[in-house]
Amino acid sequence: MKQRDGELVQLQTELAAAERSRLETQSEVARLAARAQRAEELADEVAQLRTAYTAVEQKHQTMLTV
């Protein structure tokens, strides 16, 4: 009987550790997903800024040749 109680306690301890690990992993995945989303937003913004820069640069070159 004592052996079974010991096994039960051990399994409960392992289950609690697994649950903590699952929650930590879930939190990390959420954090990384948010960072990935922000990186995508920044990449889009950089692309837009490059396009705008190119347009301004072309206008500047045109004004220099006039």
C-alpha cells in the first residue's frame, strides 16, 4: 500500500511538472507569435518606406536635372 501511495505521489508530481512545462511553453509560443506578427508589420512598413524613398529620390534627381 505504501508503495502505491509513493507511486501516486510521484505521478502527481510528474503531472504537475508537465502542466507547468505546458503552461510555460504555451506562454512562450504566444510571446513568439506576437513578435513574429510585429516583425511582419515592420517588414511591410519597411517595404512601404523604401517605395516612398525611391519616389522621393527620383523626384529629387528630376529637380536636379532641371
